[in-house]
Amino acid sequence: MYNKAKQEYAAYGIDTDKAIASLKDIPVSIHCWQGDDVVGLDGGGAASGGIQTTGNYIGRARNFEELKADIKTAFSLMPGKKRLNLHASYAVGATVDRDKYEPKHFAEWVKFAKQLGLDGIDFNPTLFSHKNVKDGLTLSSPDEKIRNFWVNHCIACLHIAEYFADEFNGTCAFNIWLPDGFKDVPADRLTPRLRLKDSLDKILACGYDKRKVTVAVESKVFGVGVESYTVGSNEFYQNYAAKNNICCLLDNGHYHPLEYVSDKIPSLLAFYDTVALHVTRGVRWDSDHVVLLEDEVKEIAKEIVRNNATEKVKIALDYFDASINRLSAWVTGQRAMQKALLYALLINHSELKELQDGADFTALMVKQEEYKTLPFGAVWKEYLRREGLKEDYLTEIRQYENSVLKERV
Ligand code: RNT
Ligand code: ZN
């Protein structure tokens, strides 16, 4: 089947072996927080601040050992180059508060990620699920003590990110997301933003190593209970990032439903060296459903591949589903992202671009439709085979569920 597919794609000017080899090298950063419903290990409890995990499937990882075991099993079923995306709330054995976290609280994660042969660790300060989220605000709080606490937390995290970069001889993507906003019509929209701007200035002035840590800011349109106003809006962060030489993180659940991240990627690539992504699936709202091989995910992958931006765009996953087996959720989403990238790698983009520039929109439409029914599945299967994997991952996950997850009561 693969050889037949190879010939069919060759007729379109596409080398399937080359596509497979390229796919293997595109890193995808996988979020640790799918394994435990974003609870974390530092006692903060269930996710708060406008985000919510729904469902009650058996087997949530309740501690570091369980989370590691689940990650190990899930990652073993994922093809391609993998990075681990950690939140600060996953500190191990910390007896100090979040503003005093140190690399040593993450040394066990480094050891683990090296054992798994991962490409690196990415990092996120955790500005939610904590008593210092005061009246829903962190870095934009009117209370200076609260702002300082979170500034210090972010600075502490930047140094931990440098440590991750050093340990893996690479870079660490560092994403700042905060829940700050209001449920109802505010009386002042500007001052909280000015306070956030000032807090971010203080964080970035800490002297972190820019060659090692890529700082991103993640905007959002609204959250549960924070429907009317978000301090860190899209315009706020895009301007902040541009003026301060950091990058934007686009989460495709964070915009109005008719706005597309696939269209925002090339807009930002016109101005930025780096664009960070949280690939997710919002169903009617920022619901963080498991990523599936849907049209928008394919469009996102196309924008990355056809603009030669696989190194510029930092791909990370961000979803949390507690209503199904959590390992299956992890693997399904990661494989869907990989499939989308392979789909994009199996398109002769220069030919399509020529049709666009030559205004032959008729042929462009016909060709784009043809790609949809080429034997993509056969190439995907071959990729999995070369990665030592099968299409079926459910059997192994079911076994793990029966022998490990069911014991967690
Ligand atoms: C929330 C943001 C944020 C979080 C993670 C846990 O709406 O998407 O990225 O999901 O940091
Ligand atoms: Zn996100």
C-alpha cells in the first residue's frame, strides 16, 4: 500500500519518504496537565481562573509517580519528536511558595525527561489555582503585594526555564498566561492593563538569558466567570510582544469562533521570528476538547509547513478532557497534530502558490480537492511503522487501564 501511495504522490511531485523524514523532526510539546486534570503537584487544587476540566473518568494521576507512569505509557504510543510542557504547579516536593521555586524542584522532571529521550522541556509559570489570585487578578491586581508575588513567581520560573535549556542543550519555550479579568462590565479597562504592562516589564527586566528562553504571552477573549473583560487581550499582548521583542502565543480556543489562528500565523510571521501555539479544540467555547484531525488543524499545519516555519513556530498542545481515558486523550491529540503536519507535508505547495499567483483559481480549487482523497492513510501507517508503532493504541491503553488505572480508587 505504501509503495502504491508513494507512486501516486510522486505524480504530484511529492516525495513521501522525504515527508516522513521531515515529520519526524518537527517537535511537538506535550502538556503534562492532561494527565491530572490541571491539578498540579503543589497543592493548588482543581484548575481555576476561567478554565475548567469536566468529566470524572477513572484513573486521574494523583501524584508525581502516577503522573510519570502515565506520561511514560502515553508518550511511548506517540510518534515523532516530543518535548514535555510543564507548569510550575508541577514542582516536586516544594515546601516553599511559588515565588521561591528553584531548579531543584524540577530536577526530578529533568531526570525523567532524559530517561524518556525527550527533546527538551518547556515551561509555564502558574498564575492560577493559588490563594494569591486575589479577586480574580494576579499581575494586574491593584494590590501591589499580590502583583509582586506573581512578578517574583515569573522571575523564579524564568530561571528554572534557563536550567531546562541548559540541561537539554537547547532552548525553553516559556509561556505566560494569566486569568485576570472580570465577570461583568468593568468601570476601568485601561488601568488593569497598565498594571499588567508594568508587571511584565519588571519580569522581563530580571536579566534572563534570551538565547536560552523564548518568552511568549498568551491572550484570550474570555473565560468561565470572566466573560466581560480579559486584561490580557489579543491587542494588548500583540503590541506588548512587538515592542518588547518577545513572542505571541496563539491558542486556537482563545478567539471569536470565526477568527482563525491559521490566518494569524502568517500575519505574525511577517513581523516575528517566533510564533508559539497552543493547539486545542474549542467546542462552542474555549472548552479544550482533545485535538482531532479537523480542517482548522490542517490549515494551521499548512501555514507552518508551506512557510518553512517548522523552526519558527513552536507547536504545543493544550487541552484537558477528564471524560475519557486520559492517556487516550493525550495520544489521540498528539497523533492528530502529527497527522495534520504529515497532511501538509504531502502537498506540493509551490505548485498551488503558482496557481494562486497566476489567478487560476479554478485549477487551485480542483487540485486542493484532489489532495483530500490521496492515499494519506497509507503514508501515515508507514510513518508509524518506521517509528516502531502501530495504528492501534487503544489495546495497550485498555490494558493499562485495567492493570493500573482501575487500581486508583
Ligand atoms: C487557558 C490557557 C492556558 C492553560 C494552560 C493550563 O485558557 O489556554 O494556556 O490552558 O496554561
Ligand atoms: Zn492555552
